[in-house]
Amino acid sequence: MNTPSLKLKNPKNWFAAGLEIQQAMEILSDGAFKTFLYICLNARRDTGILRITQTDLARNLKKTQGTIRKNLREMESASVLCQNKFGNSPVEPGTIQVAPGYWPYETAESDLVPDTVADDYVAEIRKALAQRACVRPSFSTADEVLARQWFSRCVPLDRVRQAILLGCGRKYVSWRNNPAVHGYISSLRYFDSVISEIEPQQIHPDYWGYIAYRIQRHEQLWIESHKMDFLHDPQAATSNGSQDDNELERETT
């Protein structure tokens, strides 16, 4: 007996839902997963990109814009999305791209996000580096190449910012223990291994806020010490705050 061939009732706009969808379902909350499905059903098959306004996305999903933004952030943090880029106005179109690992169709790299999006990604990394006192990168060609490699791998900007925060926290602890042998972080490559370490992890957002709060004192000590470019007694910077050092070391390892 021959098995009858299966026929779609409505083959128009058919979407290949397979392992990628199952993986997303296992790591996303119900609301974020519903938003993910909507994006998949409406994104361009050749790029995995959906161009839409926040207003339309919220209206179509019958959710508030705040809920939609929360769901998009969750997907980006979980590396389900490559990019989630909107302007300040909710009625201006933005772009959302599903990460290659969660997109069932083959895509040509040249058909992916515009170069301007990659440029913005690199600019945000440079901005995050500039916020840390112990970083003095020249942002060489090699640094830009690495940043664009992260972009191609769909490493979310939040993950990069977290890696910079964690890497600098560890740097401060190491410097406080032996200040004479520690200079500035001068290359983006310093954070590459940290990204690899935290990329697969699901870490609560409150942890990063706490680490940012904890390193404020260490950054101030770094700034004060480096005003004299280590010509001042380096041991003076370690005369206080040893308990803080121990706590930060535990929290960043």
C-alpha cells in the first residue's frame, strides 16, 4: 500500500519549522517565543530579516510596546537574534534579523544586514571600551576585524558589553594584587576569551548591574593611581579596600 503524498492546504508563505524552532522554544519564555515565531513567519526567507515598526509589531501581536521590547531583548541576549535595531520613534521602521543558528534557510552573507548596521555595531563596542578606565585601545585594524567577526557570528552587543565589564573587573582585581606589573588593556582581543566563556551561559541581568556597581571603586582608584603614571607609590593604591578586592574576585571568577 502506497503512502499518500502530503499536500499543504495553503502553500503560500510556507515556513520550514524544524530543529531551529525547537531549540528556540526550549530557551525562550512563552512571550518571547511567540514574538520569535511571528518574526520567522514574516521575515525574508533569503536574509532572515524583518523590517517593521515597533507599533505594528505590538499591534499585530496584541502586546504593549514595552512587552515587545522586553521580548526582543530576551531573544538578543539568548543569541536568537543577530540584531534588533530601532530608532527612537516607535513608528519608524527598524530591522530584526534571526541569527543563522535559528534560521532554517541558507543565506548569502552579501544579502544580510547593511554595512551601516555593522558600522553601528563596531561604534557601540568602541563606546563601551571608552567607558572603562583601564582600557586604552588604539582600535587598530585588527580590533575592527575582530569586532566585525563578532558581528558576523551574531554576538549580541549586550554580550560584548558584559564581556568588557567582566574582563575589566578581573583586570582591576589582578592590578590591585600586583599593581607594578599591570598597564592598560590595549587590544580588543583581551575580551575575546571572555566572550567565548559567557556566550553560552544564561546569566541574570541583575548580576551585571551588580558587577558594574562593584567595580566603580576600583576604577576610581585606577584613575587616581594613573594620574602619576605609576610614578607615585603603587602600594598606596592597595592600602585600602582589600575586602572589596576579595569580594570582586569571587564575583568575577
